[in-house]
Amino acid sequence: MKNEYIELPVATADGHFVARYSEKGLAGLSFPAARASARAVKPAEIPSQIRAWHRATESALKKILAGNQPKEFPPIELTGTDFQKSVWRQLQKISAGKTKSYGEIAQAIGKPKAVRAVGGACGANPIPVLVPCHRVLAANQKIGGFSGGMHWKRSLLTREGVRVKD
DNA sequence: ATCTTAACTGTGT
DNA sequence: ACACAGTTAAGAT
């Protein structure tokens, strides 16, 4: 398989995230690995297009980590099933400091009973943080789960001024 | 208020 | 076909 993906590190106060770009835009984002595998990439080898996207990614990521709403996002390339893309699209409509429940997302995409499947789609989200899967709480403001680690979800929500039960 | 159960849907094997 | 998942609402204790 011809992998056109380019991975670039994003240095933040929380560690080095890794952004993955396809030809269409940002396609994936990983939380800082315990063993930071910061591979050095020569700037000259990176297409200017991607460098521009990366600049936007870096900016947006840092703002969210600080609990603020980014004014601009890099182009995002979502790869997944139609259902998942529908869910992820709804997630992007949730601004910083706001939350929605799995049930509300399900209802928003016209499948009110698919609440559980929505949870699955969130867990399959390739771009955490920028596609705010962490702003989705269970019913009654209870914190649900989080694939990338519960501490991230809690921390991010706290920074955005959101209070969760427990 | 906490625990147990049953309903429901999308996805991976 | 089967089991699981980042759920939920309802019923029992």
C-alpha cells in the first residue's frame, strides 16, 4: 500500500502529539505517547501545503488544550463509515465549553435509538480533541468513557469550564 | 441513591 | 451469526 501519509509532531505543554496528513488534509491525531517517538523531519521535505495545514493544526490544538475555541481549523479528511462520518460531523459543531449527550447526537443524525452506536463512533474518531469527542457526556451530565484515556477527557472538559458529575 | 436488567444499533470477526 | 461498545431508561432494593 502506498502510504502518502506524513506524520508531524506537535509540541504542546501536554507533550508531543502526532498529526497525520493525507493529500486532502489532516487525517489523524494521536495523543502523546509515553515513549515520545519524536522523529525529526526535514522541513524541506514537507510540501508547503502540509506545512500550512500543520500550522493551523498546531494553533487549533493548543487553543483547545488551553480551553479556548480555535478560530480556524485545518482541512480535515474523515475516513470511516457513513454513520461514523455523520457522527463526527455533529461533533465538530460543538464549540468549546459546551457539551452534548450521546443521545442528542443520535437524535441529531436522525437515529435516536442508536445511542450506543454513537459511542462506538466516538471511540473510532481518528482525530481526537480537534473533533471534540471529549465534549460528549452520558445522560445527566455523567462522564462516560474515553478511548484515549479518561484523564484526558476530564482534564479537557475542566479546562473548558465544564463540570461533570462522577 | 445505588444496583440490575433489558432494549437498541453499528462494527469487527 | 455472534459479541462487544465511550448508552439509556426503567424497575427493584
